[in-house]
Amino acid sequence: MRDEETFGIPTMLELILSRTLVKPLFSLLLGIGATIGVACLLMVLSLFQNYYLSTEKVFMGIHPHIEIYKEDMQLTESEAIVRQLQQTYPVIDMIAPAIYKKVKVELAEVEVKKASCVLKAGKSPALCRNLVDKILSEDTVVSREGFNIFKRETKEVFLKGISVYDNRTVMQLTKIITGVINFNRLKQNTNANNYPIPWGFFMEMPPKSVLEDYLLNVPQVGSQQHLFRLIGALEMGRKKGQEPLLIMSLENAQTVLNLPGRANTIEIRIKEPYQSDQVAKQLQETLGHQFTVHNWTEREQASFTFLRMTKIMAFAILFSISIVAAISVYSTLLLAVMQNQKKISILKALGIKNRNIYLVFITHALTIGVMGIIAGSLLGYVGSEWLVAHFADSLQKVGLDNPHTEITLIDLLLTTGITLLLFLLTAIIPAYKAVTIDPVENL
């Protein structure tokens, strides 16, 4: 009977102490504070994850995973290296030669016009007249092509001449191209009837609703103009460089740049993109210092660092809401201890143990924290869905492509773990104050 009583008394005392600490209404208000903190944090983390994925998509679209560079490389040499690396590195998914050049180009937006005239027998071609109703058998009908030029500009571009195999490219251009995606069109210079057609190219610019023709010339290599057709716009989001990106086939780039049979880059796509740094180092050792090897994470290291730092700063700022809620719990528990010293002294005199006092305080604080985490997670998910539904256009303007709720397991575990740890710490000092109360002095 004595054992049952001693077992029952601490349970009753713990219940009395728990009710003495904080009124249910205060606990509810403190839980609401924790809920708001967790919800805001998850909503912002979801937006940052969206921005990170959108930015990563652009990075993978404008860079191959690995680039091997050597100025003025013979195409046959690059093809031999391609075969060697394909046999040596099974991690390589696709590899091909290319040309990368920063050049100044003259671009003229044009409309191709066709006209016909009648050349009378024995007359100079300069006297070719407009078509008339009556054409004699000795007359000749002459057809000519010309251009209406709407806009002409000279600008620096980053020109990439890339290889296309079975409608595939090493760079994941499908991630950043708007419009019809047909990479084979880059190589196509004639139609099904073997009639010449404009060369195809992609260029960084706002999305266009119609295909347009351009006359392109690189002044530094000559004055010859080439007729191109824009077959897709590159949508770069916030990743806009000083030189717009212009992409065409390797063969056409060799012609435009007057580099027949040349290449200066080997593009590589690997099966695991985030292993590119390790693979790039191995390739550098294999090829020697006459080649320069870069990887896509190295190219965008500054951008990735900025994204990580911004996310950490946002996390710290928004987590201050949870900190305020935790401080409120700490202050409330500490004030409850100071106001109820006599009640706690009576409970200690009746036999409540120190570890049970700690347990009551910790349970109370963690209950508020868990309540805030559960409600905050639900509210954060609903809030993220609401933001995406009502502000999708605005989010796209700031660089979030196809925004959607994106709460990662790591972010959720990090938020949950830090919140619980924070509320656990808020209970320790008030519990210690309660434990150190001397019943003799207060009774």
C-alpha cells in the first residue's frame, strides 16, 4: 500500500504543478505565436526552394556539366578526344565538340520579299519591267529575292556553335527554350525539296510569338552576311549576362566565324551533375595542362553562394518570430515560478521530485512547440499554395519559373528540430528556478 501511495502522490503533484504554471488561454496564445513563426518560415523556404530550382534549371540550360577548352583545336583532334573519353569514363552521358566565342555581330531583322519581272528579248536586265498581262514567248520572267530591313543593331554576343545528334544536345537547352524545340533544325539548310532555307538559331531575348529572319554578320572576320531564322528564344530569367547568348550549329558557327574544321570546346554531360567537380579534376589530370577544364558549379559558384547566404539570412530573420514566441514561453514560465513559490514549496514538501519538476516544465514547453509546429506546417503549406495561386505572375517576374509549393524534407526537419530545441531551452531555466526553491524559507 505504501508503494502505491508514493507512486500516486507524485502523479497528483505533477498535475497540480502543471495547472499552476500557465493558464490554458496563455498556452493557446503562445502556441499561436509559434504557429505563425513556423508557417512564415516554411512559406519563405518554399519560395526560396522554387527560386533555387528555377535558377539551377537556367544554369544547366546555359552550361554543359563540364567544358574542356583549348584555343584553335582541330575538329579531328577534338573528335579523337571525344572517343577517348567516352571509352575511359562511363559516367559520361553525352560528349561533343563545340565552338564558344565572344564576338561582336551585326544583326538585322528582315522580311524576305520575292518579286518577278518581265525581261524583253534583247533588253538590258536593268530594264526588267513589272509583270504585265501579255507575255510574249520570247520574253523571260525573272524572279528575284530581296529584304525589307526593320531593325539593325551591333552588339556583343556569346556565340555557341554546338553539335546536334538525333535531336539531342549536350546542354539541356530544353529547360530554357520557348517555342518549338527542334534541334535538328539548327543543322538544316535545305527543305524537303532541296530548296535553300535560312539557317536556324536560338537567341536570348523575350519570347516571340512568330519566327523571324535575321541577317547576321561578324565584322571582325569579314563582311559576308548570312540569313538566319530565329527558331526559339532563350528565356534566361534573372540570369542575364552582359553578352546575350546566341546558339547555332557547329557547322554554321564555323562558317560564320571563318573557322573551317575548327573547334575550341568539348562539351560533356554526365549522369550525376553534382559530381561534375570531381569528374572535372580527373579529366584535367588525364588531358594535361594544355587543356582547361571547367564545370558548371564552378562557373556559377558566386550565384550559388549568394543563394545560400540569402536563404540563411532569410531563415535567421524569420526564425526571430519563433524566438519571440520562445522568449514569451520562457518569460511566462519564469513569472509563474516567481508568483507561485509558496505553492511549489508545498508541492516539494509533499514529496514531488526535482526530476519530475523538470519533466513538467519541459513537457509544457514542448507541448506548445509541437502544437505550433503542427499547426504552422499546415498553415505554411496552405499559405504557400495561396501565394502560388494568387501571385503566380508576380513570382514569375522575379525569376520563379513555374512556381509551386516546394517544401523539402530537409527544410521541414531543420525547422522542426530547431523549434523544438529552442522551446526545450526555454523550459530549463524556469525549471531550475523551481527546483532551487527552498520549502523551509517559503513556508
